[in-house]
Amino acid sequence: MTEWTTVACTGAPHCRHECGFAEFEGKFYLFGGRRVQPVDIFDPETKAWTHGSPPPIEVHHFQPVVVGSEIWMLGTMKGLFPRETPLDTVLIYEPGTDTWKTGPEIPVARRRGASGCAMHSDGWIYVVGGIVDGHYSGTQAWFDRINPATGEWQILPDAPNKRDHAPCAIVGNTLYFFGGRESGRHNGQDFEAMFGHTIGDVDFYDFTTGTWSVHQEPLPIETAAGGTGVVNNKIHYVGGESGRLEAYKEMQIFDTSAGVWSFGPSLNRERHATNCCVYDGKLWIAAGSGARGGEPELTSIECFEINEP
């Protein structure tokens, strides 16, 4: 394996954390996060940042999903800490036209933010976990799916663990849900307590049998709000935060075939509250926060080339 490289760029993205990061047609789109600010667009060929239009509303705490020519955001929140509120509709960005639009309505009883989201080859977006009342209360084990073509919403069996600030990833016909914490576990005043309630279990859902299980191999270092990307059927989980450290550098790798975790090279800069992109056999991560509470917000982008079959 190589090491992570901090990329020298032309231009820079806006400072942001609790943001989305997604690849579409060879370019990376950094959007959302606290405050309303323009989309930042990175070209990995020229190493240059340019900028697009801002969203119509603030949107943060989400795992973006590419759907055809659009990028969908659901399982999201808006507003201020600690009583952020979930969005009542899907928010959609169209890279080709640099425009935003409102997507399907989310059922009232299933609205939450800081959820894991992933697109399956069956054409449905799967949404798992999340929290109903910002960082205050209501962490869920909910599992749902939405059909982007029709807007149909279906409720599925709950995951084994309730958690928020956790990503998910689909490899083959299995969805993996890992990391994260139960943010509502505090006394309503000592919000530092929530960071210690991370979750080690790795939940996985078999689409063939329609059942959840807990994997025998837990996450080695429990963190929340890390970025993730799948390369060669291996899940790469990068960075995060916990009650022990405000931000992590570690990259934890889950080999879905062997069912074991290992460690890869660490980031050059600790970070959490952002996502990863996978492109051209490389893993990319940008922006996020280098410590607790969004400070400092980062503008750097790092790249890791995966030299393995």
C-alpha cells in the first residue's frame, strides 16, 4: 500500500463539516455542511477547485447517493446544535445544470438525520439509522428504502443496533452498517457525554434472505462520523471522532470476503464529519473537522491509491 497524499490544489473549497462528498462523471462534489454555501467542485485531473450554486436551504449530516444524473440527499438535518431538525423531503442536486430541486416527501414518522444511505443495484436507495431530534434524543435502528423513480417509501425490519453519525456500504448483496454512536445518551446538559457512546458492532443485512445479523468481528476502533468507500469488495472506513479523541487519522479496512478488519495507512490530518469518494482506484477525502465542534474546519483534500488486486 502507498501512503495518503495531501493534494496540492489550484483554488480551495469553502470551510465546511457535516458535509457531503460524492463523485459524478469524474468530478467530486462537496456540498452541504453547516451554513448555506456554494457547492465546491474538484477535478482530480487538473487538481483544481471551482464552485457551483448554493442549496436553497441549509443541509448537513448526510451520506449522499448518486442516482442517474443526480445526487440525492436524504436522512439529513438542518438547523443549529443541539436541536437540529430533519428535512421533510429529499434534496436533489443536478451536476449537469448546477441546479437544486426538491425530491419526494419523507413520511413524517420516518424523518431523521445523520443516517447511513446507499444505492443498491435493485434501483432502491436504502436508509438506515439516524436521530430524530438533532443531537438531543431519538437515535433509531430504523431501516427503510425509497424508489427514486416513483418516490415510493417502504419500511423494512429494524437493524440490530440503533445508531447515528454512522455510514453504511453495500457490497454485492449485503448492506453493512458500522461505526456511529447513540447521540441521545446524555442528560440534556452535558453534551460531551454523547461522544463516548460509540458502537463497535457491525450490523449487516442480507438482501437475499431479508434478514439482519451482527458480524462476529467488531469495528477495532470505535468512532462516529468517519468517511467510507468501497474498493475491491473492501470497506475503507476513515477518520471519525469519539469520547477518547476529538478526531482520528486511522483507516480501518473490512475485507467482506474474509470477514476481518485490518488497518491501512493513516491520514495526514485527523478529520471527521465528511465523506469519501472512490475514483480511478483511489480513495479521496476532503474537508470535515479536525477536532470537536467543527473547529478547525478543513479545506485540504487527501488521496490514497490502492495498489492491490
